[in-house]
Amino acid sequence: MKKILSIILIILLALSAAGCTGEEAPSSQAETSSQEVSSQAEPSSEESGGPGEPTNVYQDLSFLNEEQQELFARGEQVSFLFSKAPSDIGGGEFRDPTISDAEGDELSRKDREDEIEWGKYGWPYGPVSTSLYRNWDDFEKMILEIYTEECFWELNGMNAVEDVRDINAITDLNNLNRECKKRVSFLNVNGRLYAQMGIGTGTDELVAEEYELMEQTEDRVFFYRVCFYQYNYPYETGGEIVRCSFPFELLRTPEGWRIQQFMNGHFFHHYPLWKDK
């Protein structure tokens, strides 16, 4: 019961990070995409002065240059690790190709034996010995080639604890954090990368999306990704449309462009917004 309540709390917190409104479904998907956004999340940079009218509305990311488009694509590809399945960093494109299948099976069995529980609700975590990024330093280096440190901390939930060493420098398995209510994706346990073993759920109810460009300079791009969801789509095609505006911010750093704000609308839990369902 406690875990169910914690999941509900996480969902409600996620809703507060994005501007979402409920609307009657328009007669066509094209009309859905043309409606004005009536609620938007605040951008993080103070100089933006808050959301205003978009300078342009796009159906794709053509307003970004090639480097920025590649960064966005990589950010979206990696974001599912934080949003849905952190333990997937042990497989797929993140798997170490030098490890044979037999070795991988043996390592995975050992990893399950080394699982720990962390946080107030005892979230399960385990090492990822088959990953290219099985050490925290290697993982952090890869992440910081995509996101700023501030964005990384936000994605991983490292702002949820008073002392970041409870996440990023765990040395005593007998004295693990038992206060944090938030789900953290990854832990640094004696330099080893531990991933949260639970699997989140995505959404297949996304019916359309567009991009509202708010600011574009040589050093900063800020825009909203506006996602339109329909309850039980594609099995039902009528009814209420929910639109959510997710802020995205790209910054030029001495190392190149990095993502300062990012939220993957494909893994956004919007279900509490459906009325009378």
C-alpha cells in the first residue's frame, strides 16, 4: 500500500513539472495541433522572463541546427533510462560487447544476489555488470556529454536528498538512506553503478505533438514540446484531449551544446488528468 501511495505521489509531482490542460477533442488531429497552449511550465533561466508567445510553431525540429538535433535525439534516447527502466543500461546499445552471453548470464545472476534496497519505500537496486558504464565515473562522463550537471541531478533525483553522498558516494551498505520518498534512478555504491530495478510504464496515447520556439540565440535555445494525449487511443478516437507543454532548454557550454531541461513526453504519466475515467 505504501508503494502504491508513493507512486501516486510521484505521478502528481510529475504533473506539476509540466503545464497540462484538458480540452474537448477537435474534429481532426490537425485541429488538435493548432490550438493555443493555455498552461505552460516556467523555464529555468531567469533571463527568459517566463513563458510568452512563441516566436514560431513547428511540426518538427528543423529550427535546430544539426548538432542540436543530434543532441536532442541522444537526450531522448538516454532519457528513458531515468524515466522508465534504469536497469536497461545493462543491455542493448549500453551492453559491453566484450562480454559473452554465457558470461553475461553469470554476471546477471551475481548482480541479483548483490541487490540492495534504498529509500523510505525500499526501492530495489542492483549493479549492472554487463554494461559499458558499470562504473559510476564512466556513466557520469557519458551523461555529462549530453546533459548539464544541473539537468543530470534533476533527472536522477539527486536534489531529493539533503546530502548527495546518500546517492553519489555510498560506502556503507548497513547505513543506506531510509528517508527519501522519491524514486532515484541510479546510485554510486563504492564507485560501482547501481540501477533501480523497477520498470516504469510509457504511454501509447500520444496522438500529436508540435514545438513552440520561445527563444533562440547563439548560446541558448528554449522551446516547448507540446504533446496531445487522448484517453485510450487508438482504441477510442473521440472524447477529451489533454495537452501538456514540456520545457526544453539547450545551452552552449565550453564543451559544446548541452541539455539544460528535458522531459520525455512518451513516458509522462498523465493518467490522473482523465476525468470520470
